[in-house]
Amino acid sequence: MLVLGIETTCDETAAAVVERQADGQAKILSNVVRSQTDEHARFGGVVPEIAARAHVDLLDGIVASAMKEAGVGYGQLSAVAAAAGPGLIGGVIVGLTTAKAIAMVHDTPLIAVNHLEAHALTPRLTCALAFPYCLFLASGGHTQIVAVVGVGEYVRLGTTVDDAMGEAFDKVAKMLSLPYPGGPEVERAAAGGDPTRFGFPRPMLGRADANFSLSGLKTAVRNAASRLEPLEPQDVSDLCASFQAAVLESTADRLSVGLKLFQERFGTPRALVAAGGVAANHAIRSALQEVAAKAQTTLIIPPPALCTDNGAMIAWAGAERMALGLTDTMEAPPRARWLLDANAKAPAGHANSRAGY
């Protein structure tokens, strides 16, 4: 099965061709990603209108490059998959409309993919991971702990009640005048800082639920920075290190609770999986390894190139759904918001928040 995947939910324009073999194994034949970082850098964040126009300008060429690199023709495709949300609606429309056009012209099935589901299924693209597993999803404006029971079967165990993790990193970077994209800049500055200099709060520590909250921590960083103005470079490094240390401790606690809730409802997870751009943070990866070890489970994190938004994860999610006979009609709508767990309440995070991860 050959699937073309298209991703345009935020500031990466991407397309890929993935092969799903009869035994369920995957092979990435191409994965072309064009980041729009330079277009948005001077604004300190993603501008939706600029992102949508860039997708219009870039997508046709990127799809053509992905098909050429894969060495396949459109007539060989089993399906065309596109991220239909959640995300910046202008970009989502560009990608979904392009996928519909390709599917119509070549009489190929269309699959409208939930961007979050693509992140959730990405570990199965890189290894033979069976269901169920516990997912820590930290992508853009989303921070969730999810039980991945099967394709299309997701139960949210915890979520952010205010700022998402990526959003918090992004805003801290901006208040400290660090360059865009903010997330990697905070991590880089933290490497040279003292994580004990500032006693920032550890939000939600010890709570029985598995929810996250980072708004108060972000405010604590702002207040500490205001008291120190003008900031010296070492002040910035220490603020970043102390902020990141608080995030790590809070995340470890929240995930420990999430794994306990998973165990109570679904039994022992096959693995703890981290997906989404924030999983590219090396300090967070180390903290997750400790959590998994304490829970006596395996930590699985896809390669960094598959943690950030890309077309291969969309193509793979499409292939997983196609294998179960799950396709969509040409009426499939673009969505700015789209819950992964249909029975959960809408989270407070924003789909257009990015931390550059």
C-alpha cells in the first residue's frame, strides 16, 4: 500500500510517500519538509496569513518532489492523505484541497487525517509497537496524556488546563527576548544556567488527576525577570534553566499519575511514547526515560525529524486507517479544532501555538 501524505497545519509545508507492507511494517520512500521559520522569525511567531500564502506557493512543488524522490506515479497510490486539522484553518484548507484534487483526478481514495492522531501513530511507523500504549503528546498548543487503544480509539487521561507546554516555552523565550523559534532557544540557554537559582513553582504537583498547568509558572518567570531588569546573559540562562527544571519535575509527576490511571483502566502499557515537537527537547527526553524506568515500561520516542510536523506521519496515519477500510468523502471538512478523544472536553490550549519544536 502506497500513501501520499500532505501536512500544512502550521508553518511546515510537507509531503511524503510511505509504503505499508502486508505485514504492517512501514517504509518511508520520501519525506520532504519546508519550514517557514525565516518567513515568521521577524514577527516572533507564526502569522496565519503568511503561513497560508506560503503553503499555496510551496505545496505543489513539494508534492512533486516527494513523488519524484519516492519514484512512484500518482496512478500507483493506494490513497492520498492530508491533515484536515486541528491547525491554522487557512493552511489546513490548502493541504486538504490539494489532496482532494489529486484524489479526484486520479480516482484515488481520500483520507482526512487528524494531525494529533498522526503524532499518536508515528511510533508504529518506526517500530513494531502493539496497542495499547500510553502517549505523552506535546505538539504546538497541545499537551495531553492519551491511552492509544487502537487506530481511531483514544482516551485522554490528562490535558493542559491553560497553557500548553510548547506555548509556555514560546512565551518564556519571547519575554526573555530570545530569537524565534523559542523552544530550542530556551533549551540552549538553559544548558549554561543554574537550575536552582530561582525557586519556581511546580504546577499541579501531587494532584490525583493527570492534568497540566503552566500559566502560573510562566507568570513566575516573568515576575522574576522583571525584578532583575536589565537582564544579563547569565540571568537569562539561569531563568531558562530554572524554568525548564520546573517543567521537567511537573511533567514527570503528571506522567507518573497518567501511567497509574492507564494501568487502572487498560492494564500494563506496551510502552510510554512521546510524540510531538516538544519531544525533541533533550532534557525532556531524559526526564521521560526516568519516568518510564520507574514505571517499569519502555520509552519510545520517534527520531527528531518525525517528532516535528512532517508528511510521513500523515501518510502513515492514512495507511493505518486505509488498512481498516476507513476512508473519507470529498465532503470531508477542514477543522481548526479537532479533538483526538471525541468524548473529551475541548482543551484550553491553542492549535496555533508553536515553540519551534
